[in-house]
Amino acid sequence: MDLDSGYPFWAVKNGLMDPFPPLAGDLRCEVLVIGAGITGALIADTLHERGHEVCVLDARDVGWGSTAASTALLQYEIDTHMIDLAKRYGEADAVLAYRACLEAIDWIGQRARSVRDVDFADMHSLYFASGRKDAQALREEFDLRARHGFPVEWLKAPAVCERFGIDAPGAILSRRAARIDPYRMAHRLLQRLRKRGVPIHDHTVVSRIQAHARGVDVETTQGFIVRAKHLVMATGYATQRFIPEDVAKNRSSYAYVTEPIDPALIVAGADGTAAADDFLPGGLSDCFVATDVYSTVIGYDVRQSVGDTFRGRSTIADVHTVNLDATPSSLMSQ
């Protein structure tokens, strides 16, 4: 098994998609979006839809940053629990933040259906405590979400074991989540924008940003100037190079995808004898499981395990480690 290939799965899966030319001259627009990953693509698409004159730049190939290495799993949970947000900012604002993320899943789904063929599908997610000391905090998190009408179910240890074959003291089963191919989605959105006349330029490196009273001037390493009234930075971890303060340190991040897995090997239950179709709660055909601290997200499409999850692959996919003072922490798609 190649454990350090250096090749993002989504880019390998999709191959070379439509290229975009580098900037070859000065440009003017109302809103300049720097960053042509999934975030920049969604922002540019929305702004253009609402009548703004947009252009997009990226230093690398479109979608080649964090987008190409994403888990592709969409969860409404942010890195801080709702209950912890409530302590910091008040319960009303905490609920508002979580509800906005919940609604965003449907919004992304609508966008995905408008461009088609980006492997969007609704899923459930399981978020379980990794130890007894974490179970109480996770239960309190569940109680707050349930009180505000979020689509969640609390599973005790026997139910987690019986339904998922996982030894955990408790878990939150969320009935609202999704999956998507983020690399393909970004390309599809930007291809559509280009057809509508929006300038999209990758391999265009920004060397200087100068804000002034009438807007912002952005200079590239080739000496071209883009003048815009507004600037949106959608550059992920690379944003740090444009900020004088040291606001973030990226220690490490990883993602892995297995070789194709025989569906017969995917079993559940304490004795490991349950059929693959019984692995998912309530006959659900799509589910992923989020663990706690140093987490792994497991993405399944058991019913279509020789079908179209990742073009005919059942996969174990994930990503990224989070440690919030050793309390249960949820993962979201980056």
C-alpha cells in the first residue's frame, strides 16, 4: 500500500479536467476572488448569480489545494461544540451558527444538482465518544442539539455496538449530512462561470495587495495588475502569507483512501456476523462514522459498494486530526 503517494485522491480520480489560462494582462472587476478551490468557486458562483462582476485567480491548478485532499464529507458540526459556543457567545448565537451550517448542506446540494455529476448524496453521520470520560460531555451536546430541533438521536453503548460494531460508550447519530466530490464540484462551477464570461485564471501568483479608498490593486509576479472594488481571499492555509500576524500554524494533515474493498468484508455486530445490508441504521444506504480525538471518518455506500461511491469503490477515507482538550470533537469537510 502506498502510504505517502503525494497525489490527492480527487485529482487522481477525476484526471485532468478543463484547463484555465494564466492571466496575460491587466484586468478590472467589481469583486476579485483569490483562490479557485471549492470555497472560491462557491463564492464566485453566488456573487455572479446575484449580479456582481467577478473574476477568479489561483496560484496553482484549479482545485489543487485543500479541495483536492478533502474528506468530501459534509457535516454541519463545526470544530467547537454547540454547548461550548453557547458558553462563549450565548445559546442563541451558538444555535444560529449551527443552524446556518445545517442549512448549508441543503444549499450545497442545490448547487450540486444544478451542475450535476459531482457525486452528491445525502448521508447520516455517527459521532461517538472515544472513552467513558467523554460520554457525558457528548450527551450534553446531544441534549442541546435535540432541544433546538436538530435531527439527532442518542445511541447508548449496546445500540452503537449492535448497529455499527463499534465499542463506544455513547454516540450522536445525525440524520443530516452528505458527501460530494469537491474537486469536480469546483471545476464544474468554474467551467460554468467561464461559459458565462467570468475571467478564471490559474497559475497566476499574487505578489502584492494594495488596498485604497476606491478598492484594491492586486499585482501578480508577472507584473499584471487586477483592480477591483472588493477582494475575497479564499486561499485556505495559504492566506497566512498575506497576514502580518501569525494566526495559524499547520502542523500536519493527512488523508488516505484504501484499495477497493470486497463488500462481503464489511460486517457489523459484536460477533461480526451481520450482513452488509444490516450495517447501516434503518436500512440507510449511506453513512459515515466520525470518531473522536485523532479521528477517522469512514465513508460507505454499502448498497452500491461495487457501484458509484468513488466510481466503483467502497472506500475508507479520511482526514484529519483534531484535539480539543481531549473532549469529543467532530470532523467536518475541509
